[in-house]
Amino acid sequence: MKIDLEQVANARDLGGIVTPYGKIQYNRLIRSGHLSIISANDTATLKKHGLGRVIDLRTPTEIANHPDGSMDDVEFVNISIMSATTFGISYETLDGPTIAVKLQAGIDRMLARGETPMEHMRILYRQFAENPHSHEGYGKFLKILANKPIDGATLWHCSGGKDRCGTCTALLLHCLGASRDDIMYDYLQTNEQVNEHAQSILAKVRPHVSADRLELVRSMLLVEQSYLESFWNEIERNFGSADSFVRHCGVTDSEVQRLRANYLQ
């Protein structure tokens, strides 16, 4: 369920998703983009959804550069999924020419390696499935939800709320018993929810890049089904199954059962 916020993009409540073990409760599990420019109205809205904890999936450097806005009576936890970011840009605080230069520099580096932006993203998702730092982060994320539930809602986010946040959400939904189709549906909701935000960035950049580069920029702002499929495929190639991967990340079968007891009804 989409949560309409003024300054925070890509926010939604996972409540209502049906699994063989029950339906996810509302106002318990929320995913979003970063909270560094959160407004007072956004804070009030999230409080109405029971917000009590925020898990920031970004690196310490990202957090230092763009810290989340403070909120009374909300616990903040940092669980980084990547040891370093390779393409982080704060679109909200930069003008069109600066965004264009930074984006094109990133695209040029990808093309020099023989990668399109789309292939770069598929490689990134495969790295999520291969990287021990990511494995540790996924384990910490799932274990805090299993072992330290709170009365209200836990929100987790990265920068845009689509890649690190998307893979954490996919693993959580898998543990809760959601089908791959429902997991993919939630993942692709990002494109609908960030469309207005993406269009505003593209409008800033459009006068400063060619038409073909504009399409490449667009691809960096959205998600593709093939990205998450790359994540699942790499997990299955290296670990045999998503269940085995979750156990590899340090999450026990009893903790998976606790996740279901905590968040399903």
C-alpha cells in the first residue's frame, strides 16, 4: 500500500500481502527512499502508521553526507548492505548541469567496461548475492526484525529505496512465505511510485544531455524485472535456494518462524 509523503519517495506498507502462513499486518513493515529531507507532515504521516524504528541501509559515508531527519521516539539503526557505493548522487540538492555531468561520468565508466547501465545493474544485483558484506547486512536486517520486534512499524531505506532496500524486502517477503510473483510485484511498484520524482530529475537533465543519454539516465532511476531475477539466479547458482542463502546469512529456521509470528496474522 502506497504511503503518500511530500518529500520521501517510494514509501509503501507491505501490509495486506497474503502468504500461505497468513497475511502481513499493516503498520508493521514499511519500505521507502531516504529520509534526509523529510518534512514535518511526512513525519506526522509516518507516526500515524506507527513508525517506531528506522533501519538505514546506506554506508556510513552516505549517512554522514545526507543524514536522516530526526524524529522523536524513533530508534535509528544502521545496517549497511554495501561497503561502498559506486554511483550515489543526491539529485535533490544538485542542479541540472551538475547532475548531468555526474550521471554521464558514471555512464562513461560503465561503457568503458563494456557494460550498459542495465547490465551494470544486473551485475550489481549479482554482487549483492555474492558479497560477504552484503550477506552480513542481510542477516542483521532479518535478525533484528525476528528477534527485536517493536509494537509499531519498522521502516527501512537506502537512497532511492529500490536496490538495497529492494533486495532486503525480497528476502524478508520470501521468509514470510510470499510468492515470487508477489515479491516481484512489490519490487516493480517502485517504477510507479518514483515516476514523478524521476520525471523531475529528467526535466533537469534534459537540456544538458543527448536523447540517447537521456534514456540511459532514465534506466538508472527505475528498476527492471531482470535486476531482481539476476539476484535470485545468482543466489540459486551459488547456494542452491533462497532458503539456503538465508541460512548462509546467519538466519536460523527458528528466526524465520519468529518473523512469521511477528508480522503475519
